[in-house]
Amino acid sequence: MCVIFFAHRVHPVHPLILIANRDEFYDRPTAAASRWEDRPEIFAGRDLVHGGTWLGITDSGRFAAVTNYRQPSAPGGKRSRGALVSGFLGSSRSPADFLDEIRECSEYFSGFNLIAGDRDTVAYFSNREGVVRTLEPGIYGLSNHLLDTPWPKVRGGKERFAAAITPANINPDNLFAILGDKSLAPDDELPDTGVGYEREKLLSAIFIETPVYGTRSSSIVLADNDFGLSLEERTFV
């Protein structure tokens, strides 16, 4: 997953509003979001290569999402980052305790950002920062660098997201429209993550399209005031 925007305890009706795009190679086998037969408490999409997921929820009000940290020069990890999300969803540990546990073994994974939450708290950890953060109420954006790094698509997406969640009644079509934005960043605002100009340009959109890699799905997670969670997904490839 490559871009996430979420509002934590800022909306009068929805204590959590989270929208996200999953970007992946088009030929990677994937199952659409559904209830997992082998772990029926989990509702999520599924990576059919390693069995994990990029975003999921549970009946008990737990949720988690992961993005890659773009660092092409770094060595690959020995474990799949999708296991971070499914591991938290299947755990009973608090978000901060779980992320503390992950911090101790984070060197086994390629660069990642992990958001984990339950009815009480939302926490964040990146193995490129090394600090577990329990998040205050607010609006956040995350792509392939640290939380709230002001890349153009994070900065612009957060502004549109904040405007879209102002009404008490959230319109999902407005949220999906944010995730469908294919606008490319101006050259002078592109980050330099070591992938070269052409790839930086293509990856600067919220909704990514290339011949072999791009946005495979868009998702909305909403919590009601009893923190019952719903996940709506639209798939493209």
C-alpha cells in the first residue's frame, strides 16, 4: 500500500476514517477484501504469495495498514511486511505493545510504516525511524516515507481529505475521488528517493499507472461511535 489518509477522533460520527490505495505489481496474485476462511475474525484483502495483507479490520474493532518505505539501495527483508498487519489483527496486544514487540525484530523486514489501532488508541511505527508513536487525535497522511512527510501527494491529499470529512454524513464517492487522483507532482516538488526522475514522476500521483505497476485497489475504513468497523474496497486490476 502506498498512500493512506486517516482521521483519528476528529469527526463527530466516525472516530476513525481511513482511506488508502494499495500499489503493487499487476501480476502479483491477490484476493479481494473478504472474511478469511482460516481466520474468520479478519476482514481484509490478501496477498496470495505470502498470505498477509496490506490493510484489514476485525470484528473486535482492530485495524492495521502498512506501506513500504521507498529505499531502493537497502537490502531486501527476510520476512513479508504483510505479516505485520495480519499479525496485529490476530493479536490481543495493545497497538503500542504490539509495535514495541515488532521494533525488536524489525531488521528482518524491508523498510515499512505500520499503523495499528483499536477502540482506544492508534499507534505508528517505522523501522526507518525506530520509535513507536501513540498518535493524538488529528488528520494524518502517509506514503512511502515517514508519517506526514509533506510529499506533494500527501500534502494535497490531506487537504482534500480534511475538506471531504467536514460534513457529518460522509460521502464515500468523494473519498474515492481523492484516491483516484492521477495528477503528477511538479518537477521542482518531486522527492529524491533514488529511483530516478521518470519513476519519481510516475509515483508522485495518488493513483499510480505504469505498464507493470500501479494502484490495484482503493479502500475506505469507517468506524461508528461504537467503533464497529466497515471496509469498502474497489479493485482495478
